[in-house]
Amino acid sequence: MARKLLLTMFLGLVLMGGAARAEAATDFVAALETLIQHGNVLADAYQAEDGLTSSDAFSDLYFDDFEASGLENAIARRDGGRKAELEGRFSQLISLSAKGAAHLEVLSAWEHLRLGLMEEQAVFSAASGADSWWPSFSSAFLILLREGAEALLVVGALVAYVQRVGERKHMTMLYGAIFAAVVASFFTAWAIFTSVMGLDGRALEALEGLTMLLAAGVLLYVGHWLLSKREAERWQAYIHKHVDGAIESGSGLSLMAAVFLAVYREGAETVLFYQALIADHPDGGDAIISGFVLAAVVLGGLFVAIRILGLRLPLKLFFTVTAVTLGALAVVFVGKGVAELQVIRWVSATQWDGGFQVSWLGLFPTLESLGAQLAVLVILALGSCWPLLRRRAS
């Protein structure tokens, strides 16, 4: 019942947000043409000795022509990986000009980005004459399924954990964290569009990036804590010692924080996508609701499956699998968080020519993002070995 109420409220909030943005659908083909023209002028005028000025101009090109026009959201709704790829190309262009790179190097980076934008232009042009029901339905379905998947893994694993250790009475706290995150997601999105909090594109990127990094840190802590309790005798000793205060303790609060941050970040982005989708397809309400409901049903089925699987796994295996899942998500979150901060130049972007991009894994071809993920992997390795080393020492 609580989950049904949560789903109903979430959809209602999204539709309210969409209604507040009832402007006409954006002509993305024309918006891309304008963006490309502006970019051509900036790339041709680039001078290495005045690289910071050009970097600011390229940054404005991203936020004013790519993001503010709705292009970023429109591409992300169809293909999150494609959006991340173009975002990475913008980051490279902004970083190269900030470093005062040679003119030919900057022109090459722009040409690479320009070709990608032209490909998107062709996609939007081909879709402009298509029937709107299926695009609306499929976009609504994929948005929730894609954005909800990462949050589902965190929530499902930790809910199964609470059930497994016999703290069912505290399930309300977990669902409360989910509810609070959904409400916070909506009001964050609402503030962005109404400018109540003065959030512009740069502030949004910073918020997303920092939230991802914070979530990664919390997941690392929770994962390490679970690994340290995976031995049955150690877990039983822990339960006997802390049976009345396990969830209320600092570790319990970390579980709530992990759930809140995972849902909040994905939820805020989901609300933004649905608001834009409704504005772009004002007559597609039935298709959008149908896609949303189907994705919610699929996610609900996966959630139940995770809970059942968690209850049936042996204790040690369950704790290990849960900890590894949270650790893997921490690696993904760090990669995505660094990528978000690279766009606003809080982190530099040094391209690795031999690298490759898998956006859903948070893998981007920059030394900074890969280095941050490697650091997390090292921390995970040390954390998994620490209980064994401590036990041998004793």
C-alpha cells in the first residue's frame, strides 16, 4: 500500500511540474543549428594566449545553447550514454581551451563535437514527422527504468538487509527515506525551473556531481561495514551486543543516508526528464502515463526479486554480494560525479586516447575520472582485506 501511494504521488508531482512548463515543444533541429553556428565562430576565433576567455565562451555554449535549450534533456531521454558522450566532448573542449592548447588541437576537439551534434540533428529531423504515441511511451518507459535501476539496486539490497537481520520494524524508516528523497527531488527540480533557489545550469551540474560523490562515499562506508560482519560468528556477536540499537546507531543512519542519496539524485533527474517530456509532447499524456506505469511495474518486480533472493542466500554470501554491489555502485557514482564536475571546470579533463566510454558504468576516457575510480577500487580492496588481516593479527 505504501509503495502504491508513493508511486501515485510521484506521478502526480511529475505531472504538476510538467503542467507548469506548458510551453510549445522546442525545435531541436533549429536549436542544434544555432549551437553549431555559435561553436564554429568560437572555434575559428580561438587564440591560445587568450584560452581562458575561450574556455568561458565554450562553457557558455554548453549551458546556454545545449542545456538551457532543452537539448541535453532531450538527448538524455532517448539515450543517456549519448548525452554523456557529448557532455564529455564539451568537457574536453572546455579543458583544452582553458589550458591554452594549440589552435589545431582545439579545432580538432570542436570538429569531433560538431560531428556528434550533426548526427543528433539528423536523428531529431527524422523523428519530427513520426507518430508521437510510441516515442512518448518508450521515452517515458526508458526514463524511469534507466534512472530507477541504480537507485533500485541500493534500495533493494539495503531493504533485504534490514529484513534479513530481523529489524523489520525499522522498514518504515527506509521507506521514509525514500519518500523524503522523492519529495526533495521534486522540489529541487521545481526550484530549478522557477528560479526560487537561483539554480542555473552550473549549479545543477555541481549539485549532481557532489551528490554522486557523497553517495559513493556513503556506499563505501556501508559496504565496508557489511563486509566486516559477514562472518556468521561475528554477526551473531554484533547482534547480541547491539540488538536494540543497530539501526538507530551511526551505521543505521548511514543506511538511511545511502537510500536517500541514491533515490534523491536519480529522482531529481527523473523529474526533470518527465517535465521536459510532457512539455515536448503536450498531447501524449496517455502514452507517458502508460510508459511510466509499465516501468514502475518492472522495477517493482525487480525489487521483489532482490528481496526474495536476499532472504534465501546464505548469510555470508548475502553480506558479500550486498557489499560488492554497493562497492560497484560507488565506483560508478564516482565516475559519473567527476564527469559532472568536469563540465563546470571544477575538475580538469585530460583525455586518454586509449580509453573507452561506457556511461552506464561511469567509465569515461579521462585520466581524472578513471583515476578516481581506481582510487575507489583500491579502497575497496583494502577494506575487504582489512577484517582478514585484523583477525590474523589477533
